[in-house]
Amino acid sequence: MIRHDRKQRFEVIYVANYADILAYVRRRTDSHEDAADALAETFATAWRRLDDIPEGRNARLWLFGVARRVLANGRRADSRRSELVERLRHQLAVWAEHTEADESLAGLQEAFARLTSDDREILALAGWEGLSADEIANVLGCSGANARLRLHRARKRLARHLNEAGVDVARIGLRAVAMTKGVM
């Protein structure tokens, strides 16, 4: 019976406030889909926190507060996405500049692919993840000296494969090689 009362209370609150909350979120969003999402999240929160909703007219005000926070969270998420897209756009532009200027990409990919998976992994940990030899040792579960030796040998093998592929290592540098993400 308690479950029925809970459902009935929610329905009363929903019916009484749906139009006002929809109008509120619609005026503050750019699309019907965004408004529908915000409205759904507002009432989902109301259902989860039904016991926190005040009685009478104050329920409407409480729902406005929830809708306001839902919209603010959405704006923060959009802002983070926009910042991420901008960072990625910048990184891709830099990468495109680098690869357009570097005609040796095919040789670089070939050389990297010829390495063992262990060599590619240790170079990736150093180049892509920016880990030091001691940090690599922690990841690989070996000593720092062993990680330094393995990294040194992997770099030498990569340099040899690059030389065989006709890639000018001095011009592109091994760090740039290790950061060539698309070749692994």
C-alpha cells in the first residue's frame, strides 16, 4: 500500500507541475531534445527523492531548483565536451602539420610495426604516456635498471629499422617516432 501511495503522490506532483517545468527548461535550452532530456532528468530526480519534495505549492519551487541544477550540469558537460573537442582539434592540426611535412610516415609505420610487441609497448609507455623509466618499471613489474635497459634497446632497434626504411632519424627524432600513435 505504501508503494501505491508513493506512486500516487508522484503522479499528483507530476501532473500539477509538468507544464511549468517544461516551459522553464524549454526557455533555457536550444532544442526540444535538450528540453525533453532536462525534463526527464528533473522528474527522475523527483522520483528518487520523493520524500524530500515539500508539500503543496513548494513542490513546484523544489522542482524548479532541481531543473536549474540539471540544466547547469548539462551546460558544464557541454563546456567540457567543447573544450575537449577544441583540444583534439588543435592536436589534430598539429599532427596533420607534422605528418604533411614528414614524407617518412610510411617508413616510420613500417619500422614501428617490425618491432616486437614488447618493444612497441615500452616505446609507447615512454612516448605516448610520457612515463619515465622508473614509472615504466612499475607498470611492467621490473627493476628501474631493467626498464632503462629495455627502453634503450627498443630505441636502438627502432632506430635500426628506421634506418633500413630510409627514415632520417636525426630529422624526426625518436620521441616523435615513439609518439606516432597510428602505427601500433
